[in-house]
Amino acid sequence: PGTVFIAPTKASYEKKHIAIFNESDKLHQNQTGRFSGGSDRSGELTYLIWAKHHNSLVHELSHVVLDIFEMTGIDPRGCRGEPFCYMLCHLLSGCK
């Protein structure tokens, strides 16, 4: 269980990062995406993403999947990458 938040703007990412993780994360002017993950204030696994473009969103969501796989001991290359691909598609389908 956990939560993935997608911030629509850099400013909303920075504000939400403070609200979730109780610390700032200032983005650089030329960044096109960012991923943060860890425990929120209540100890719940939480991820926060901002992406300027669709391809950046896929890139940042891939970090989420790889992080979860690492924590759970799943090899993302197993079964020709199918578990990784299915989880990435699932996360991406939840983005609007």
C-alpha cells in the first residue's frame, strides 16, 4: 500500500513536497521532471512526481516502479520485464 501524487506544476510539487515529507525540494529551472519517495509524516509509503512532458512522466513513474521492486525483492527483468511493464501501465493509467 502507498500513495502516488502527481503534481501539475513545479510550484505545486514544491509545496506538496513540504506538506508530505516536511522538507523542501526546490526544482531547477531546466528540470523537466522529478521523483521523490519515502515515508510521509504518518509513515505511509508515498511518492510525489512532477513531469513537464508525457515522456518525463513515464520516466519518473519508472523510478517509482523500480523503487517498489527493489524494496520487495522483485527483479524488474524477470519474466522478460512483464511485471515492470504491467505496473508501469497501471500507474500511468491512473494519471490524468
